[in-house]
Amino acid sequence: MEIKISTQQMLKLLYIISWIIFIGVCIETGSFIFSTVLTMVLNPEDAKHLWQQVDLSNLYRYDAGHFFVEGLYLIIVGLMKACLFYLIVEILHDKKLNMSQPFNTEVGQFISKLSYLALGIGLFSRAGIEYAEWLIKQGVEMPDAESLSIGGPDVWLFMGVTLLVIAQIFKRGIEIQRENELTI
């Protein structure tokens, strides 16, 4: 028994999955923003419950400035992830994917934006991890990178470079397509 899934069905499935991930990332990032601001402005005890019981109270007790910087890394990475999935949701919602002519300007720009966002996520995740490792060397007890939602920076960098290569291929494909249209 063979199950056939058409491209349109797969795109609808990916659209639904992208929406779910986008909403989840927005909730997580909003929680980081809210908890960081609440901890810095009103109640330092909230550092114990940053997101899914991630406890940064030791960091806050060590230094509020370092807590703010680490929180800023988490927020920037979260915002970039949210932007990445928003772009995916947007292109699938607006149906800008023209399967009869896949080399078009919108798709080229979409892939290019995804590559830069993935590279940014990888770089800021790496910076957040290295900052946390430096704090651990200073004697601060920190949760691991996976708990802070900044794990896997190498994967993001790899994905960013791969998408950048694909974006350049699309760019060249669009140029060739335009040359052919002018020739005819």
C-alpha cells in the first residue's frame, strides 16, 4: 500500500506546523521578555521562574546586569526564531510559492532572509552560551543551554550557510530566467 501526498497537501501540513511553532516561539519569547522586565523592575524573585521553571536567581543575585545581558540574548534569539517562522507562515499564507515558476523574486528574497535569520540565531545563541560558560567560571550556577532555549548554535549556523548557498543559486536562477524571457 502506497500513500501519495501531493505537494499542495504537504504545503498545507507545513503551514499548520509552522503556525504551531510560530505561536510556541512567540509564547516562549513573550515569557522571556515579561519575566526579564518583571524581574528587573518589580520583583527579583521572578528570576526563579523565567520560563518552564528555568531558574536564573543565582545569576540575578550575582549581578543584575549580567542577568539582563543573558536575558537579552534569550530574547534576541527568541525574536529571531519568531521572525523566521513568521516569514514561513507569511509565504505559505500568501501563496507566493509559484510551482510553475519557482525561480521568482519573492522566493529568492524569502530564502535570503531565512539564511540571515538562521545565521543570526546561530551567532547570538553561541554568544549566549559562551557568556553563560564565562559566568559558570566566575562561580555562578547556571542552567544548561538547552534549558535556556539557546542550544544548538552549530546547527543554526550550518542551516544558515546552507540556505545562503541555496539563496545564491536561486538568485542566479532568477537572472537566467529573466535573460531567457528577454531573449524570447
